[in-house]
Amino acid sequence: MILHSWRRAAALGAVLLAIGLGAGARPAAALPLYARQTGLVCANCHTAFFELTPFGRRFKLGGYTLGGGKSSLPPFAVMLQPTFTHTAKGQPGGASPGFGPNDNFALQEASVFTGGRITDHLGAFVQSTYDGVAHRFGWDNTDIRYANTVKLGGHNLLWGVTLNNNPSVQDVWNTTPAWSFPFISPTLSPTPAAGTFIEETYAQRVLGLGAYGFLDDSLYVELSGYRSLAKGTELLLGVDTTDESPIDGIAPYWRVAVERDFGKNSLEIGTFGLESNVRPLRMTAAGTDAFTDVGVDAQYQWISGRQAVTFRTSWIHEDHDLAASHALGLADRTHDTLRSFHASLSYIFDNTWSLTGGRFSLFGTRDATLYGTANGKPDTGGWIAEIAYLPFMHGGPKFWPWFNARIGLQYTRYDKFDGAGKNFDGAGRNAGDNNTILLYAWIMF
Amino acid sequence: MNAKLSSPEAARLSRRALLQAAAAAAALLGAAGSAAAQIKVSRASVAYQDQPDGGRRCGICAHFVPPGACRIVQGPISPQGYCTLFTPASQNG
């Protein structure tokens, strides 16, 4: 018990340190606070936020430290996401507590950011968010890092250390889970029952420390370790602890990627993964389950004057060793697999108009007890089309030049949901009934 | 819970580990605070070219450091060059 108190104190200390570092950051500098810090416009770091350009990736790898702006405003920024969500067929009982079955307006998220450059080599991205659907305020994506450069023989090494709270939030390519397309998803439409552990399951529920190197502006290698927060710490930070299965010990995360930039082209190919031992629903009587996530990804960007094209894809294979869950009656089998595929293609004009089409697919072995679906399968798949208008990527209005907005219309079409295309819930609901139109405004200032 | 981990000795070790971590963090912050130049990015990452893009050239850019460097991009930089970060000197915010 004493140790638990210390664990809580350590976790809380880390968070307070994060907030303290952010609050104490020197006012300098496409988060609007980064735009002020650098004196650059959002379009320098983003093709259409929040997809990063090659320069944006290096800004992040350099620890968010690049300066040069003349603003003396404090390093804070605000994000608002008002949304309208329509599903092909309403959700009986309401899309969420306090909302109707269909056609819901919501302030999906409201966030405050701080961070940026603290010293020449220390910087941060610190976000806290009010969830307007769950009516919950808590910490959100956080990445504090130290970065520096060193010469190794004839080679240049950019190296760093990252302290963060979400596996892949520290990544700089828009193919890994934390920053992949779709960049915004409706929270008032039905959510599939299954998902791999590396895809946001641990977001804000862990604290991770890692070291990375970027050799000769091309080869990226990272090794991190993640540990679950104590439940008391999670509650203090506003994290939803319902039905969570924490990591037992430390879960290693790895990332290797090669990027080549030539002329107007930038090509990346990589792999990433997470190995986690998990206490199912916090129960320890039967030991732990083991989850191994191995992903491969690729991204190609072509940026030429006022036009840009980006293709992103990833494939994740997750192996489940479910000995503990099976013994506890939480799974039908002792071994399952899940596979997740994403691919998307964007055309962006003048950093202002963005057209994106994407495919997502999740499938795996049948396990009715584990997934709770009618036919036992976890399969969900579909297509996403999105058009977005970003009028301020080259600078906001004169009274607040760091204002930015993304106004978008997104359509998600399911051909499978929770295991089937037709009657997936055994009560007559089809996957197409969950097709969703999301109209959103994503405002940053 | 693992009895060994919850023992008072383990708690003392945990406190010692925390103190060591705090000392390491202080050293890191100290090193960070004393470091000098900011990290610059490669020329390839900003599509640098030795020729201007119409009237846009490094010599009139807010980030240019005469006679042949840039505060953001690794050098050398030609005043007649151009890259995707071009910002007219008058617009730097």
C-alpha cells in the first residue's frame, strides 16, 4: 500500500512537472502557440492540420524548441470542436447519455494546450481536454522531450528523450495510431466493440519514457517503455477507468522508420510495435494475458507549390495470449489474433482545401465472450470520405494572426460492423445503419 | 498483490529511486538550460534550392542570417536560394 502511494505520488509529480514546465515556458513560439514561437505560419508544418510536412516532423523531433517568433504572448492555445452527427438509422435510447437517438449537436472537445520551447533543447506538447459528450475534463495527449544533435564520425545524429502518455503520440508520421486518418472521428456514432491495444487503448492511461535517434536525417530508431497509471491517479487526471485492463510491469514499444526526402517527394517506410502483459479487468487471480502488436507502415508525400498529395497506410497484426482471460471466463479461447488495416489518400490545394478518401478494416478470430458480438467475430470495415476547408493556414485575421480553423464534412460508410454486414447485433440492425455524416468545425486560437 | 513488492524495504527502495530520478531530471534540466544553439533542420526537408522562386529568395527572408546562413535551415544558404519556409522579412510574427 505504501508503494502504491508512492506510485501515485510519482505519477502525479510527473504530471505536475509537465504542467509546470509548460506554464514556465519562455514565450517565444501549428499549434497556434508553436506558430507564435517560430514566427512561421501553420502551412510550414502542416499540409492541412494536423498532417505534418517534412519540416513539421523535424520541428517535433527537435523537441518543439525551434524559436524565432517575436510574439511575447504566453504559451497557451485553445481548441474547440463543435460537431453535428447524423447516422443512417437512429440509436435507440440515445447516442449517449443526454443525447437523442440521432442528429445530435455537441461540443465534442474543448482543449487547452501549453508547452512549446522551454530551453534550446527542451520542449513540450501538453493538452488537457473537456469531453463535451462524456462531460469529463482530463489530461490529454502529452509529450515532453529533450532533443540535441551530435556528430558521429561523418554522420549527423539528432537524438532525444520523450516522456509521454500514449504509445505513438510521440511519432512524427501520420500512419501510426495517435495521429492517423481520420484526424477527427464522431463520438456520437456507434463504436466497434473490438480494437487492437496499440490503437489508442492505452491513451492517457499510461506513462512512457523513451529514447530516439534520427540518423543522417533519414533513419529513425526509438525504444520506449510504458507503465500503467494507478487507478487513483487516473481518476485524479479525469481518465475513464471503466472496464480497463492495465499493463502489468513495463510494456516495451519500438519504432524504426526510414524517410527519404528528394525534391518535392518524401517517402517513409517503417515498423512499430508494443508488447504488453495485461491484467484482464484488473483481475490478478489467473495471472496475465500477453498482447503483441506488430505494425508496418508507409507514407508518401508530394508537395509542390500550392498542391500536395499524401498516401498513408498501416497494417497491424496483434497476437493475443489469453490464458488468464480464458481461465477467468472472459474469453472463449486461449489464443486469438486481430488485424487492422488503414489506407488513405489526400489531395490538398493551397493548404486550404483537403479531399481525403480512406479505407479501414479490422478482422480476427471468432471469440463471442471476448468481443461480445452476436456472431463472435470482431470484424468491422468501411470507407471514409472527407472534404475540409482550412481558410487560415497561411495566417489568420489581423487581430489574431494565429487563428486557424478546419471546417469539414466527413462520411463513413460501413460494410461490416461488429462481425457482420447484416443483422450484426441479432436485433435487426445492419452495418449500413451506422453510416455516419459528421459536420465539424475545428477551431484553434 | 505481490508481497515482496509491498514490503517497507521496497517502499524505501522506491523513495531512493525517486530521489535518483529527481537528481537525474535536475541534471537534464541543467544541461538543457546551458545548451547553446537551437537545432536546425536539413535543407532536403524544406526543399531548399540555390535558385530563387520568382521574386522569393532567401536574401529577403525573415529567417536569413547574412552573409550565407539561416536560423532554421542548416547551411550554407545562398541569398539567391529559396525553400518552403520563405517568409518575407516584414511578415515575421
